[in-house]
Amino acid sequence: MKKETATKRANQKRKATTNALGGKLLKSARQALQAASTGNLTGITIREVEIPDPGRYGPKDVKALRRAMGTSQRVFAELLGVSRELAAQWEYGIRQPAPMARRLMDKVSEDPAAFTASLVKRRALATA
């Protein structure tokens, strides 16, 4: 009789745990459906994503991007947060931009003028 009572309690506990787990799964599925349909990812933790490799930037590409930004090598380097020497080495093919720099250049190439404008502060000219 004691064995039957212990088994019965174990089954009830398992059933309660299973119901609780099922409830959590349903809640998660509902949240995922809501996020997918509305685009609102609030409360959703993303654990895995596919991230494409950054673009390739050879010497001609780097120079073309700098020209699209309308800057000198010095200003181009400042905007990207690297030394002028490094930016020049990219343009001359001596060194290749690191993946982080290439990701930034990918973003810059989407709208070079807007990127430049977002960082460059214009000085007000005094008028006589």
C-alpha cells in the first residue's frame, strides 16, 4: 500500500511538472508567433543568428569609398578610427582591412555622405 501511494505521488508530481513545462512551451510559442507577426522582439532572447561575412575591400575599393565620402586620406582615417598610415596602406595594397574595419566600410558604403555628415561637425563662420 505504501508503494502504491509513493507511485501515485510520483505520478502526480510528474504530471504537474509536465503540465508546467507544457505551459511554458505554449507561452514561448505564443511569444514567438507574436514577435514574428508584429516584428516586436521585446522580451525575446535571440541565441543564434546568421551573420554574413563583411565585404572585401581591395585598394581600388577603399579609394573609391574614400572618394565617395569626399575626404582626404587623413579625414577618411579619422572617420573610420584608424591611422592615416593604415588607411594609406589599404589604398596601396600593402595591408588588407581587418574584418571589423570592413564591416564599418560596409555600413559607410550604404550612404557615404550621411555617414560623414553624422560625424563631421561644421563650424559656424563669423559674418562681418
